[in-house]
Amino acid sequence: MGWVKQSEDSRLPDWLQKELKKECEYCGWEKENYYNERGECTNRRCPNPSCPGTLAHKIADMCEILGIKGIKEGKGLQFVKEHNLKSHYAVLPYILEGKPEVRLNTFMRISFIPGVDSAWDGYCAGCNTLEDLIEKSPANIKPVLLQYLPALQEGLSYVVLKAQEVFQNKALLSGNVMLSGNIRGFTDRDDFIRAMNVASEGRINFRIVGKRKTNVLCLVQEKDEPIRSKAECAMENGIPIMTPKEFVSWCMKKVAEKLEMEGGK
């Protein structure tokens, strides 16, 4: 259903309208609420694309996704003000020596298009360029991409896109996986799952998702990592929690069983 100005939002009860601050504390623009196709309010934003607060929040989230340590919202806001940044991508030259190499699905995640996050892993499958993605996207996603095309094209000037691996083997094991905390041996914890997909030569194909209550194979985290929101969510919803070592062993066993059933090697 899209974004609605707070002053025009008839779905919000009166008491909540009074409690929510109407203007952005950073730039003074009127805030907007986002409603999904089920009529649920799932997000809230300042619509000013150059709002310092919005950019700071995006910078912090982008750095978390890219595995860049030490950049939270406060530091992000400092960069925005010091360098008069007009997009969150523009901070990258100030915090990295070179352009980060990312796959298309990761680039789309750090572009923060409302309503789409980890689903980019599926949409970007088999795509190595933005043009590929636009051409192959389903009918409900293509208009969204075209709407944000200028911002996406700008963002591409700050990164180097890496091609996705192509495997000849069909996937025998697939599903959604949540990751929490640091994973030993990997600067970017997402690389743990990518390494497993590559090492299996395509026989496994896991997708990394954010916090979810359903349709999740398991949560992977080191045994000595603290219990965070994803772990709490997993425990509350009966989602198995495994250490990276346990997850690798479980995957090897499952793939071996499937290969044996199919008479493979």
C-alpha cells in the first residue's frame, strides 16, 4: 500500500497520533508510515532523502551488513555533518581504502529499498548486474527497481560488483538460515554460508535471512556468543540453534544421505 504522511494516516488511532512525533527531529520534514499489502504498518521514516538522521541510520546498517566495525549511528551522523553527505553510499570512501567488492544481492540489501531485505537473495539469483535484475525481476518488483533506479546507479559507483558462482550440481539441501554474532575465521559472518555453498559445489544452497519466526532451517552462532534477539526468537519458536561446527557436520551428513539415496558419489 506504500507510504502515508502521518497527518493523512487515517489508520492510526487518535491516541497513537498524539504520542508519535510528527516532524523529524533532524530536518523538520513530516514523517511517514509504511503499510504493507495486508494493511499492516511495518515501518516509519523521514521522507527527506538527505535527512542527516536517516543517512546516519543507513550508514550504521550498511556497515553492519558489510562487516565494517565501529560505525554506529552516532559516528555515521558525524560523517554526514563533517562531509555534507547526501547519500549513505558516499561515506564508503571515508571509511575504506578502496571500493568494497560485493555481490548484487548484498548491494541491494545496503540500498534499503522499503519492504525488501533478505528477499534480495532470491531475486538476485542468477543475476550479476542491475540490468540483469531488472530484466528478470517479477512483476511486483520491477516497478520498485525502476522507481529507485537513479539512487541505485549512484550507489554502484561506490562498489565493485562480484559475479555469483555458477554450479553444475543441483542443490540437495537448501533453506533459510539466520546468523548471530561473530563466526570465527570470517570477517563477514555471511561469508560462512557463502563458503559452505561454494565448498559443496552447489549441492547446498542456503539463504541468509534476518530475524524470522517461521520458514527458517536454523540459527547459527558460536557457543560463547551472547543471547541476542535472533537467539531469543529461535528459542521461542522452536528453531534449532547450532554452532558453526555442528551446522557443517549436520549439512555433510544430510548431503551424504541424499547422495546415497540417489546413488551418487
